[in-house]
Amino acid sequence: MVAWDAAAALLGMAVAADGTGALRVSKRPVRDAGFVPVRLGGLDESGAMEPGGVLFGYFSTAAGLRAVAGPAG
């Protein structure tokens, strides 16, 4: 029997921020909305979640987002 990991089943949402304060602020509404924040790095590495990026409109678990984002995730 496989154990169910509810946290692993939650949808992830990509976030990017420069600095720990900005990251903390950007993660809060993501968690409040019921998603798992997935840090992609700084703002210069946020292209994957912008229109035309591989994560734009992509819905997955946090692990799935990290896999698609590659090294940035």
C-alpha cells in the first residue's frame, strides 16, 4: 500500500524574487491561496513563468513545476 502524501499533491505556483524580504512577501499570498510556492530564483530568472515561458499556464504539483522549470526550479 502506498501512503498518501497530501502536501505532495498540492498544486505549486512559481515565484521569483530578489532578496529574502521580497521572497517572503511573494510567498505569503501563494500559500494563503492554497498553493505551494516554488522559487525559480531571482527576477532575472523568471522568464519561465511569463507569457510564452514553459510554466505560463502550466498546472502541476510543486515537484512537477520544478521538473519542467529545470535548473531554475
